[in-house]
Amino acid sequence: MLSQEIRKKFLAYFKENQHAVVPSSPTVPHDDPTLLFINAGMNQFKDLFLGKTKRDYTRATSSQKCIRVGGKHNDLDNVGHTSRHMTFFEMLGNFSFGDYFNKEASAYAWHVTTEIFQFDPKRIWVSVFETDDEAFELWKPHIDEKRIIRLGEEENFWSMGETGPCGPCTELLYDRGDQFGTATNPFKDKTGERFPEFWNLVFMEFNRDQSGKMTPLPKQCVDTGAGLER
């Protein structure tokens, strides 16, 4: 399937589910001094997550052009060493601004992955934040518990940068088969090619300030990112 077809199908699905299709913002942010380049689909929605502004929609979808060459989300050192890291890429995403939360986000991701793109459900693994029992339970109807892994803050608590919106996340990974490596668990071979992570669902609940203190956001939000090229 060509990348343009993947993009088209992804955006069309979420449009059918009442998401506004929002164009990619410029890769150089004009109103955020904390970023040199746009590094995630959620960047242009930062003030919506923080409750500082409102738009005429509460759910959105986009294919955002991203550059990662420094800062918290820096992929530069991995370029050339793996087949899945690039400095420039497109991030497909769906977002909720106080509309739906983790239950609906997980259901959307599962449908898109297994029904639209027809990934084999038995090859899918997921990780959840170590204390997020709710996310763990949401995946159990779809995935064997042996393929649901609890991980700590470094892997499964996402933030835009050192400050800003943040929250626990759950990641989807796909087993490409033993021709890509002998590891039987994606978390025993994080830098290998067998189990690429292809979609991250962030349950935005907090805002982290410069002191590291986290305060609840005005509303629970959802920020997801799926690498188009992956």
C-alpha cells in the first residue's frame, strides 16, 4: 500500500467519526519558543490541551510534517542505524480535546490497525504505563495478556518537552517475524528491527511546569501519533 493511500484511509476514517481534518502546520513554529521545529502532531494543538483557547471542534485528525534533530524527542543519532528513524517524517494522529478519552481512543486504534490496515492481531503487542490498570484492562478483550507489557515513565509517560502537556501512554508494536531477529519479546530488543512501535496513544491529563510539578489539565484529552513511513 502506498503512503498516500495510507494517509488517505487514515484521515477518511477519522473524518467519518466526526474528527475535523486539520492541515499540517509549518515545521517551524511561530508562537512556541520552547520548540525549534515541530516534532509531533500535537504541537499545533498545545493551547487546546491547556484550555487556553477554543476552536469549533473537539476532535481532530491530521498528518503532520515533523522534524526531530534535537531536544527531548531527538531521532538524529538513530538515523542510519535503524530502518525506522528519520529526521523528517509525517505523523498521522487523532486528537480529542475534552471529548472522548482512553476507551474510545483504544477502540479507534484497534479498528484502524486490524480492520482498515489488516494487521494480524496475533502479532500485535502493546505497552502501558506501569500503574495504568485501566489501559491494561482496555486491551485485554483484544490481546493476550502475555503481550501487554507494563513499563515505567521513560517508556510510557509522554510529554511534549521538559514542560507542557503530558500523560501516560500506550504503544502498539508489531512482530515482523523471526527473519528480523530472534528476540521473542519487543522489550528485550528495543533497538532491533523485529518489533517496531507504530502507534502511540497518549492520555493527556497533566501540565508539567519548569519545576517538574504536574497539575491536572482542565479536561482529559487524547493525543495519538502513528508514523506514516513505518
